[in-house]
Amino acid sequence: MKSFEEELRKDLHQFLLSMNEVDERMPECPDVEDKWEEITRAYLPDGIREFQGYPSVSLGWMMYLGMAVAKMWDTEWEIYSKVENLYAYMRDKRGYDAMDEYIREEVLLLQGDDYTALEKLAGECASRVYNALMHQRYEPGTKEAFNGYVACLHQLYLMGAAIQLKRMGYHMTQMN
């Protein structure tokens, strides 16, 4: 599974790099990364339920969550780091189906072309990851299929955070 997740990471990173959405060097933001497990544990029941009918939504919403957590880290982390269930906090604002809109409008404060461009970008990333997952030919309902799905969510979360950190002016360069 590690090699599949590493392939996902490389593919998404190269794709986003080609669009100038991330830096060559991926960011290190332990506060945001540390929230991954908690958010995923809360997200999985909804994400798995939606995957059958709406795989791109099930995957893409995790990219939005990564972006939202990065934005929260930059603005009011003293408050948001103490929220018991950040995923439920965001989901419950408008419901699962409109969580992307809530994050783009109320957390990331996007409008117009920026709002639409992010919707397209998240959709493209989710489609890439879904395609990669389907090419693994995991048997549905197996441990391997579950682990593959979680690997996809993990990379989308991390890439979402990387995109948002760059958009907020955090540029990752190696120090000499």
C-alpha cells in the first residue's frame, strides 16, 4: 500500500506543480498534519457511504478539508485546534452535500472565478485519484480496497493543505 500512496503523492504533486498550485518542496505543517487522523476517523462513515454513488465527491471533499484546516491554522488556530471534531463542525454548517460550498465561501472566502477555479481543481484532483484507485483493481469491500481509499484521502488532504499554504504565502524552499 505504501507504494500506491507514494505513486498518488508523486502524481498529484506533479500535476499541481504543473499548474503552479504547490511548490517543488512540500510544506511541513505538523499542526495540520496532526489533525488528519482525527478528521479521517470522523469522515469515513460519510465518505464511504457516498463513495458508491459519488466517488469524486467522497474523495474531493477531503481536499477541501485539508485546505480548510490549513486556513484555520493560519488564522485562529488557538480556537480551531480545540474544536473537538473539526470535520463535524464544518459538515454540520450546511450538511455533507454542501460542505465544499461552505468551505469555499465561509472558510476560504472565495468568490467568482476563484471559487469556480477551486471547484474545478478539486474535481480534477479527485478524478485523478479515483482513476488511480480503480486501476489498482481492489476487490470492493476488502481490506485492500479500504486501505487504498484511505491512502487516496490522505494524499488529497495533504495536497489541499499544501495548496492553501502556498495561496496564503507560505513558500517552501530548502534552507542552506
